[in-house]
Amino acid sequence: MNKKSMAVYPGSYDPLTNGHIDIIQRGLKLFDKIIVAVLKNPDKTYLFDLDERCHMLREAFPDPARIEVDHFEGLLVDFVKRRDVTTIVRGLRAISDFEIEFQMALMNRKIEPRIETIFLVPSESYSFLSSKLVKEIYMLGGEVGSMVPDVVDRMLKEKFRRRP
Ligand code: PNS
């Protein structure tokens, strides 16, 4: 049997948004399986901890056959190699994403030339959407239900109910 074509879609997912989901669905048109890789960076403060971020992804994508949720610490290319994959998927929303994404793709290729990065463009209705803005809008009292999956909306409500 042919080896399944797989790609790694890495990110912070703090939190998962409908823009990420759109990219995953587009990725599934190109690959048999997408490994969603959640970064744990000990130097960064997240709103949702690693378990919560993995939980929201697993609830949004309960069937691991084509969408597997995993996590990593350290270099992305080391994780990609460990999973025996050679393609990284990233979303490109706008020109403003390009510079940093281009730099990361080239740096990852410099460290590990066998790994390619491909960029997928989300629906234009998500081109303005980011985890950072979702958090900001929610914290300032706005509604984000149309921007995130139900599980994230629920988890945001739970988290902020606990906070003063
Ligand atoms: O969702 P994000 O925060 O835009 O994702 C960024 C991510 C996780 C793809 C990037 O920060 C990353 O790959 N971090 C792992 C550390 C690493 O490999 N650094 C060198 C990349 S050039």
C-alpha cells in the first residue's frame, strides 16, 4: 500500500478559530492526513494551556483518522521529522503574514532541506481573523461565536466566568 500523504499544520491555536478550520479542510483536499501540531513554548504565556488547546482541537475534530492532534516543544522541523512527514502547511491570510511566514519557511528549509512548506489561502471571509483579535474582542465584551467553533466559544465563557 502506498504511504499515506501527510502534512503537519503547526500553530499556537490559542484559541482555535474558524480560519484554522478552513485551512485544515483545504489541506484535506491535498493530503490524506493532517497532523495538527500544537506548540508548547515555555517562554510564552497562553490564555489556554496545552491541554485546553489540544482539547478544543480534538472536540472540533473527533475522528483522528484524517485529522490527528499532537503537540510539540522545541524546533518544528524536529517534530516534523519525528513524525516522518516532509510537508508543513501554513495559512496565508494577507500580505502582512507573508514576511514572517517567508522567513520561517526559509529558516526551516535551511535547518532541514528535505522539508517543504506550502501555503494555503483561507476563505476571504476569514482573512481578517486571528486568535489574537478573537481574544481581544472577547475580553472587551464582544461576541465571537461566528469566528470560532462552539467548543471554543464555550471554553472562553467558562474561563472568563472564573475570572474577576
Ligand atoms: O500559530 P502561530 O503562533 O503563528 O504558529 C507559529 C509556529 C508554531 C508555527 C512557530 O512559532 C514555530 O514553528 N515554532 C517552533 C519553534 C521553531 O521551530 N522555530 C524556528 C522556526 S523558523
